[in-house]
Amino acid sequence: MVRSPYKNLHSGMNLVKSTLKLLLLALTFSFMPKSYRAPTGTADFLPADHDYFTFVKKVIRHRFRQSGFRRISPPVFEYADTFETALGMSSEITKRELYTFEDRSGRTYALRPELTTGVARAFVQHEMDEEALPVELYYIEPCFRFERPRSRTQRQFWQFGAEILGETDPAIDAQIMYLGYQILRDFGIIDACELKINTIGSPEDQKGYFRALADYYKGKERHLTPESQEKLKQGKFLDLLNPKNEDEEILAKMAPKIVDHLTPESREFFDDTLNYLNSFGIEYVIDPTLVRPVEYYSQTVFEYRERGTRNKVLVGGRYDGLVAKLGGGEHGGAGFAAGIERIIAMMRDHDISVPHKDTLQVFVAATGPIAKKHALPQLVKLRERGFHAVGVLGKTSMTEQLSRAQKFNVPYAILMGDIEVKEGNVIVRDMKTGKSETIAQEAMIDHMVKLIGEENLDTTTDFLGR
């Protein structure tokens, strides 16, 4: 067989061509604009999300105002040592999840990972204990935690919650649990939730309990994850009751119970809390393994969980020593918090729809500069009367504008051209049937009110609450 003398040459030429193609492709991509995305652990709230967000906020405001709460908004960031003092230096939030930064003067701040600390600090700073006690406050604010993003956890998230400061009373604990029940019921997800309750006693109760846990876990280290073994060495015994796998869950169930180490006063406080809660007639389960992962909690702790899972929906409890920790007096405190994104995801999982008022009702189309000049005041009149109206957009033909009106999914379009301007009329088109009728400009508003319905208008007086 005779080899072609040009075969190697052809192979070399093909290699050169392939290399040139790759270089050209690389150069093309290098000149293409960079594609930007939201940072890891964050998410965009799109219009459909805001339908739920608006509904959730409306429910929250109604229930809190009904119960005598006033809204508070602490700063997005605090001095870092404020959180370190409140949450404890050994807490997971302080050690791993705080977003900290220094300003130009070298002062260290932290983005808030939760709201209870900021609210308690504000209570002390502004001497709210001089007001009628207890002080009832609620919030709807974003929070930030540097943690591994998961389907139910983001690095930036919205939180709503309530804090009652200035009083230590088991009746308050029962009331905030029932308030959480009402809110979850209003969201339509209460049947998918179960209420778990426990007591972790007073700080004095916990000392004896921790000794019992230390003795119990001695010799069982090999059944713990490396993370839990480290917590055991650090003396973070309550964290061991929040199991990470099946072995730890079995150990947690067999571990000593806090109820066996309560003083008579703490036991009475928990019994009274349950008796008050029973008066509301809601179901709950006492879970001896339930704890909260921050140091400021004492006595009552509770969680609304997604039924049959460990997914937290709304959590809270009592923190009688927090105000004193932050420089205030010996004032009691109790509250709860919930993540709004989690609530919305749960509502969607259970096919719960929400009402919204963002549906467009009218599209105003005009051709030519003269018609547009006359159409703009008509668009403003519609909006001021309470219609959700859009239009007079771009330099397009009437056909293109009607096509755009169909994409906006409006029930009616108002058309204006030179002839309509000259005659003082407008054309009202039913976008569903395609039928049109000519109406005098001065009669347009009354005509559209009949078509849309007075009850469907979004008036300024409604917005102002008059």
C-alpha cells in the first residue's frame, strides 16, 4: 500500500484549523458580556413571590395589631459584641454564621442574624421599661447568616416575630404560642404543623442537668458525630439533644430529662404554662429533647414543626436573663420568630393561593404624538380613579400595541387615534370578545367603572385607611 506524502501535511493543517477555531471561540467568549447572578445564598423576590409576601405581611400586621403589639425596626447591623454577649461566644451563630466587618475606624460590626437581640438592646437603650409593662413589639425584617445554603435556608432571609418584654408570667408564654397558632392558621398551613413544647428550666436548674448529661454521655463518644464530640468537650450539652443521625437520636431519647432536675418553682412555671395553653384548646406534644441553640433561652421553649419532620416553621420561648445581659434590669422576656421564605414555600407546597391586587385592568393605546399627548391625561385619570392601568408605551403601531395589551392580559383596552382626538372620543375594546364601542372622553371614567365594578377599584382613600 502506497502512503500519500501529503497525509502528514493534511493532518497538520487540520490541527492548525482546529486550534484556530478554538482560539476564535475563546476570543468570542472573551468579548461577550459577563453573565451576573445573585450571590450564593440569596434569592430574588419576583412579582409572584410578592403576592405571597404581601399577603403574609397583611396577616402578620392584622394579628399583631389586634393583640396590642407595635412595630419596631432595629438597625440591620449592630456592634458585633452585642450579638456575642446575647447569643454566647460558643453558639453556632456566633462562631460560624455572623457576617462581621470593620469600619474605617476599626470598629467591628455584624449583620443581624436574628431580631430578638436588637429588640432587647433597643428596649434597654430607649428605657422602654419606663413605659407600661409589658412592652409588646413585632417586626418584619431581613436577616443574614453565613451558613451553607440549603432548600430551606438562605444567607439572606426575611423574618417576622414578636417579643414581649418586661414581665415573667406563664400566661404570656401560652399567649404567644396561641398567637403563633392563629397566624399559621391564617396562612392555611396549621393542619400541616405540630406544636412541640419543652422547658429547659432556669440557669440554676441547667447546672445540675448538665452534670447528669456529662455523666450519661461519658463512654458513648464513639456513637456521636465528630461535630457532636466537639460539643461534648465544650460542655454544650443542650446541643446534643438536637440529634444529627439515628444513633444520636436514640441517645437523645434515652438521655436524662430536664424535668427531673427542675426546682419546684420551675416545675410550677411549666405546669402553669401548659394549663393556660390548655384553655385555648390547641394540640401540642411535650418533647423533652427540644432545645434552642442560643444561650439566652430559659424555661419555656417551643416549635411549630412541619408535621412528621424536624423542619421548623415558627420557633420561640422565654429568655428572662437577656435584658440584664445587655445592661438592663431584671426584666422577663418571651417571643417567637419565623422565616417568611419558609412560610411561602410551605404555602405553595400545599397549593394555597393568595389574593392580590396587581392585576391590570386597562391598557391605553395611542398612535402618533398628538394622540399620545391626549391619551396621557386619560391614563392618569384612570389611575387616580382607582384603575390598574398601563399604556402609551413606545413608538409602535396600534396593532402592535393591541398585541402588547394581550400579553398584559387586560380585560379592556382604550384606543385613541387622531380621529378620536378630533371628535373627543375614545374607543373601548373588550379584549376577550374583540367588540369595540365609541365613548365620549368625558363619559369614559363612568363607563369603565360600570365595566370593571366599583368594588374592584383600588382607591387612594382605601390606601390611606380613611
